[in-house]
Amino acid sequence: MKNLGRHVLAEVYDCDPNILNDAEEIEEILVKAALEAGAEVREVAFHKFSPQGVSGVVIISESHLTIHTWPEFGYAAVDVFTCGERVNPWDACNYIADKLCAKHMDATEIKRGLFDAPVKAINF
């Protein structure tokens, strides 16, 4: 069965809380994760919450990477969605977990856009 993309949903535990609370460092980690996986970065947006936590998105030509952090729990929710076959979302996800100094990660891959027949472009 043909699919349009792969979406990795990761639960990242026992991370360094100082990293999880640093918006600039989180942004750098996600951008580098996208590049390490071979993606083409288009735009970034990150927000630092008060008193703690960071949320952000890296838009890539192949789709996106997102993160939401809870420093008080040493936890991050990470999504890496890539379209096509050139970029492996696991490369980016594993890079992020490593840079967050995670001790444990549970992750699941979901195939997106499943088709029985070859995908045809539709012009509107």
C-alpha cells in the first residue's frame, strides 16, 4: 500500500529540565534535527511559556517537526511528520531525544495518506 508520509509521535521522558525550558536551545535542536534528517527548513516559530515550558514548530518542505515541553516533569511531546521517501523521521526524532538527554522514549510511527492505487495529482 502506498503512503504519502510517515508521522512519528514520541513521548520523551527523563530529559534535562534546563534544556526543556530554554526556547533558544529547543529551537536550535529542532532545526538541527531537521537538517540532520536531510529536510529543507522553511520557517520556525517557538514560544516560551511562563513560568516554564516551550512549544515550537519547524516547517520543512517535507512537512513539520513540533515539540511541547514540560520541564517540571522532564517530559517532551515530539511529532515528526515527513512526506516522501528522502527524509527519515526517525533520524530527526532520535536526534531530538539525544539532545534533550532523554533517558527513555516511547514512539510510534503512523503511515499517513494510505492509497491502494498509485497517487495521481489533482489539479484544482
